[in-house]
Amino acid sequence: MKKEFNKIYIVSTNDNIEKIAKKYNQNPTKILILNSLTPNMIKKGQILIIDN
């Protein structure tokens, strides 16, 4: 049985949710919901969960 794990991403300077979503080919809203965030809550050094 193959197990898949979510990825994590550490937010860098000048990152925004659209850039992060594009990097992982994800929907920005999906990332925000998965992390219980709003776009203005993204801060440098924050750890985000990225769904597979």
C-alpha cells in the first residue's frame, strides 16, 4: 500500500498565496482552507501544509 504525505512549505520574503499555489500547482483557496488562513495571514517563516 502506497502512502502519500502532504508537503510543507516555509513562507519566504515576498511570497504570497498565489505564488505558492502556482509553485505546487494548487488552488490558492484550497491551501488557505487546509491551513485555516486568510490571504493577509501569510507571514515569512510560517509553515504551510500543501496537499498532494
